[in-house]
Amino acid sequence: MTLGLIISLSVTSIIIIIGVCFVNYVSESNTIRYLISLTITILILAMIWGFAAWLSINTESGRRAYKTQQSNFNGGITRDVKVFDIEGDMITEYRGKFDIQYDHDRILFDDENGNRHIIYYPTGTIIIDEVNE
């Protein structure tokens, strides 16, 4: 699960539990009714947390979000960037741990030495591979 999802679920859970406790306190219900409603609330919240965890682990968008979070916390992903001209000849190659930003005509990244690279690709091809080390 991503950090944002964990925080939002935690805050929501706390608010719901406080709300259930407050409603039971105001209505002056007996202890058994209070414990039953609190138990049901906790079980429902556990099912919501379980569904969110399942959704994060078993969907591609969940995996991508987790990978993005890992990249943000760890200073990027180790990548191999190869730049080819329009005829297919390699111009240059970059390898390192960095994040890449892209739009319709360029990619941008800062390498491990702090150097910024902007590569315009309308006249060539760029291949970016993740390197598993």
C-alpha cells in the first residue's frame, strides 16, 4: 500500500471509531450494545483495510503506485537510457539511479552527479530500461 492510502485509511478509521464511541456515549446505551457496535465497526474497517491491501497488491495500477512511491523514497530507480538517432545508431547511453519526467517531445532527468539531462526525441528513439541489481 502507498503511504497516502495508509494515511487516509488511518484517519478515516480513527474518525469512524471516535464517531461510534461518541454516538454510544451520547445515547447512553448499555455496555453490551456499545461493545457490539464497536466490534462491528472494527470488523467493517478491517474488511475495508483488507480490500484496500488486496487492491494495491493485485492490480497493476496498485503495483505502479507502489513502485512510484519506492522510487520517490529511494532517490529513483536504477535505469539504463539509450539514445538513438533517426537512422538507429546509438548516440549516447546513461546508466544510474534517477527519476524520469517526460512529455510529448522530451525526457528530463537528473543523474546521480546532479547533472540535468534533457533529451528531445522527435528525431530519434529513446529506450529506457529498468536495471535489476
